[in-house]
Amino acid sequence: MTYQSVRFKKICCILLIFLLSVSASACGKKVIYADGDGSPAEAQAGPAGDQAAPEVPQVTEAPPVRELSFTEEQTRAGDLILVNADHAYDFEANADLPLTVIREAQTYDYPVSGEEMKLSSEIMPALDAMIRDCDEAMGTEYTSVSSAWRSEEYQQNVWDEMEELYGEEYAEKYVAVPGFSEHHTGLALDLGIIYEDESEGTFSESENAVWMAEHAHHYGFVRRYAENKTEITGISNEAWHFRYVGIPHAAYMYANDLCLEEYLARLKDTTSPEEPLSVEAEGRSWQIFYTDGPCPEPEGAYTVSGDNCGGVIVTVKL
């Protein structure tokens, strides 16, 4: 055999081994290699699929955003509902109003004009604290509740009596039309002066009235009908009439000299779930916003009150 022939055969063997190696690598088969001396040797070529696959990062799905929604009926109930000559009180939406007899619920012994006079049980702790602190500050024991919750029938009697005694014009100034009175809410009351001998004084001329006007917001109450807001509220100046709205709302209204009509309008015009109003009062913080449709549910503790105008006010405690 010639040298060229031997060389040619070696080249052919090398090419054949190379081709077998490539083929086996693709198919995951054992390949027989020839050592340098021509002896066989085994090697394992693993398929591409046996190689360690790159780690795929785990994708964690975000929890679904919970939605805050409300019914039309809920827009007509709550601590912030507006009740005036243009916005009637919805008795059906507030059928579950938690009324309680003041004399049975009070924790501070202040005078009450009627044995069966009622208010919402939810405002009693704040009312008791407010009257107690007023009496302590003034050195008196006669700050009283002279009027509270009223049924529609009772309000009609009040209207008829005032109209008969003083005329229709007077009644329109000082008495709300039945069905349009804040007294229906159980959140409004008239304060008075009742002495130990059960005689009555004039609250609007007392120092107690001044104290209440300046401090009621600390307890969540506002003086509802101020003299400088008559054109807005439609009710003449009443130094004795107070309405519960809650501490953050009362604090903001007092600081900015707003009546309830103005406050609700401001919330509607300037706030949203994305841009709430921030309020700090009594060492606590809140965010408050208006919405008239579904929105993401706030995190943490919150309350929802209708405004009686088609929307709700959401108050988030921080």
C-alpha cells in the first residue's frame, strides 16, 4: 500500500469520526471515538434538552384592586348629608337610624327639656363631653338640650305653631318645612339654659353660647346657622343650633369659616380619590374625598357618608 493511500484512509477516518460526533451530539447517543492509537473510547454527548435551562423569573400576579361602590340610597344617609330647603330628608334611606333616649344614654347629668327626647346614639359620647367641658369652663351646671330629633309630624306641629303665633314670614325664617329639617337626622340639636329651679334662660345671650361656638368643632359639632351664612343656608342666625358632622370635617369647616353647604361644594369641586383633602385635628390625621361613582377601596379604616346630593364623602383615618 502506498503512503498516499494510507494517508487518504486516515483522513477519511477522521472525517467519519467527526461526522458521527456531530450527529450523536444532536441525537444524545453514545459516540465511539478513536484514541490517537486507534483504540475505541466511549463518551456521552447529552442532548441540548438535558442541559441546565436558564431560570425563568417567577411572575407574581398583583392582587386584584378592591372596589368601593355604593347604592343611590347610600348617597342619602350618613353624618354629612345636607338637609335644607332644597334637599329633603330621605326617611326610607335612614330607616335604621339608631335613635336613643337622651336621658337614658347620657353619661353627664345635664338638663334635657323632654323625658323622651332622642338623638342618634352615635353622637351621644361627643355631646356628653362637649356639654360637660362647657359647664366646667363656664362654672355652670345648666347647659341643656332643648330640642333634638323630630319626626315629620312633630316638625309639622312646630311649623304650624310658629306660623300661628308669629306669622308665615317668621316661620319661614326660623323653622324648616317638614321633611326638610335637620332635626330629622338625629344629628342636630338645640342647646338651651335651664336653671336648677327649671326656669329657662336665653342661650344665645349666654357665655356658654360663645364657648360652644368656639369649641364645638373639637367634638365634631358645628354651629350650623351662623349670621354671616344666612343667604347660603336659608335660615336666620341661630346660636343654639348645632349639628354633628365628625371631628375632621368640623375642624376644617371651623378653620375655614365654611357652612355645610360650602364645605360639601368644596369637597365636590376640589377633591377626588387621587387628590384627597388632608386634615389634621386633635392629634390625628385624615384624608377626605368626594366621589359619585365606584373607586378603588382605600387602605386602612375609613367611613362613607352620603351628601344627599348624589355622591358620597369618604373619610380615611391615617
